[in-house]
Amino acid sequence: MNRGGMSGLLKQAQKMQENLQKVQENLGNLKVEGTAGGGMVKVVANGAQEIEEIKIDPQVIDPEDVEMLEDLVLAAVNQAMESAKAKAQEEMSKVTGGMPNIPGLNMPGF
């Protein structure tokens, strides 16, 4: 590859890195939701895969069955995290065109 071609490739990679950084910053503002128990437990996460909110309907709180509540919270959290991961990958692939991770090109989440 000639020098001009390599320079152009490096510029493209740098531009992609900048675009990825912008997407990563924006993922913190993206909201996804996971629910369990027919919506009795709701978990909100952001696109950066951070849990932001957990809501539990008081009707689901049974001191005699704490394990059920734990299972519902776990299910809702897992659903929210899967949604956040999928949304992050979708947003990243818009920038990368579905390219795999390239050594030296920082693409967390891939």
C-alpha cells in the first residue's frame, strides 16, 4: 500500500474513533427498560449498561416470599441489561458498519 493510501486509511480510522467516542457519550442518555411480574418490577438502564432506576410495585412485596421478589428483580435487571447491550451494539454498528474490533481502535462493548 502506498503512503497516501495508508495516510487516508489512518485518517478514516481516526474519524471512526471520534464518531465512536460520540456514540459512547450519547449512550449514557439512551434509556431502556426491563420488566418482570407483569410490570410489577421495572428496571431502567442506560445505553452504557448502567442501572438508573428500579421500581417495585408494593403489591409484589411479600415478607413470606422474599425469593420471588429477588427473582423478579433479577429477571428485570437482566432484561434491561440485554436491551442496553443490544442497543449499544446497534448504535456502534452504525458507525463501524458492523466491523469487528480492531486492535488499537478502542471500541468497548465489542
